[in-house]
Amino acid sequence: MLAAIKRHSAQPWPKLTQRWLSSPAQRPSQAALDPSGPPTTAAEPQWAAATVHGRSLYLPYQHPKTHNIPVAMIHFRSYFPHLLDQFTHFASHSASALAIPISRPVALPTQRSLWTVLKGPFAHKKKQENFERKVHKRAIKAWDADPEVIERWVKYLENHAMGGVGMRVIKWERTRVGVGKDRLEHVRGQTRLASATSSDKVKALSEKIVQQELTSNSVDA
Amino acid sequence: MTKIGVLRDIKARKGVAANEIARRAYLYVARNQTLPPQVRYQAQLQLNTFGRYTRPTTVKNRCTVSGRGRGIMSEFGLCRFQFRLQALQGQIPGVKKASW
């Protein structure tokens, strides 16, 4: 059964910027792991050179926007915020690896649903219990990248999707003038003429009924 | 043995699904202001001949576990007591005891 994930210790979930590798062999070298982190204002090669191993322990490199044109937005939703933190960390690092200028993961307002139910199966109105469900949301916005690059990033995230985290992708593409008309022509040519929609069926049936009634009326009269 | 209310509700849902197009057609004719009144009246009489298991108003949400007709939460398809039992066991995703 999928129970709510519980923390077994009183410690909060470890922050992704802190060290959590246990043995000395696993830890990155002292020079690489500077407590202040790799330089944020320098170019990407300098940032990459500053940490060879343990790069994911820090925030990803923020590629500067070239044209400031929004291209995509990904919404993440989950019942558990620590899962969201993990997946948005993964998403932002993968976008940085593809050189997509992205925003930091922005926290959108949490949705809270509350249900108050009677504790027993019959009567006892004064004994009730509250249940809630919180939906935590994050959003990452992407600018300036090619639609193909965005598509690859999205496919990569879908391939390595995390259980318990939902993703909604909104893409904005630029295309030539007149593409809507061409699409409409293409779709019109492809509709199957044999099968009608249910509203058409209703109209056709009602026409038949009207004809039947009119002929029966004229026969009676 | 399942509850009789559950069986009636299943019958109603099947009947409504099967007769929806016919009912809508007759309703369209009966409510159409542009048609002659005799035709509209005949359509209304035809509508009255449909049985109760074809009317959408007879469809009622019931608990999928216990078959209870009252206290149903549509989001889960459960009555309030079954919802509480399953929520306390952790079987409803994301739902936990509220405390604030």
C-alpha cells in the first residue's frame, strides 16, 4: 500500500546543497568542494571547471538569457514537497546541461483540501475527524532554446519521471503566418464522413421524428 | 448479497446510456419553439412513455465498497465511513489527518 512517506528521524530532510556522502572516498576533494560553491557570475566553462565531482551538490549554472523569449514552462505537482525538491533539482540540472536558460524552481501556492467526516458509521455527530490533502506546486520557466532542445529535455524528464510527482508542460512555439489555416484544411480533409457526432445524431433523429409526426398528423386530419 | 439500491443504480446507468440519444432528440423536439404545437405535444407524450431507468435523475452516486447511498464523496467514490477507514490506513494517496 502506498502510505505517506514518514521521516524516521527528527532531523529534517537533508538539503540538496549539503554534503550527504558518507565515506571519505566518496566525498569530492577539498579544492573542488568550496563551501561558497562554484563561481556564479563566471561563464559556464569556469563554473564546470570549479567542480568536477559533486556538481549536483550545488545549484546548477544559470545560463544567461539571450533574447528573453519564453519558450516553455513546466509545472510540477506532488503531495510531498521533498519529492518535488528532488525532481526540480534534477530538472534544473538537466536543463543547465542542455544549456537552456531557466528560472529557479518557483513555489506556487499550495492547494489544501479539507474533509470533516463523522468517526462512526452511524450517528455521533459530535465526534468528527479532519482529513486534509495538500498539493504542493513548483514551476520552472525556460527561455530562448530551440523547440527541439526543449522536446529532448522534456522527453528526458519523462523517461526518468519520479513516482509521486506529476508534470505538466506548456510550450510556446513561433511559426509562420497562415499556419492555422493550413492546419484547418489538413484536418478537414481527414475527418471521416461516415461517423457523425452525437449532436448530429440527435439532430437527425429529431428531424425524423418531426417528419413522422407531421405525416401522422396529415393522415389523421 | 449486494444491496438492491446498488443493482437499481447500475440498471439506471445502463438504461440512461442506452437511451440518451433518443431522449435528447425527443426533448429537442418538445422544447423547440419554432415547431408546431401538435408535434411538440406528441414528442412530450413519447418522452413520458420512457421508463424510470432511462431518466438521468435516477442515477445516484453510491459507495463503491459498502453501497451506502448517503454521505458520498464524489472525489473518492466512497461514503464518509469507508473514506475514514481507508484514509487512516494510508490507502488514499496524499490524504492524512489534519492538524493545525
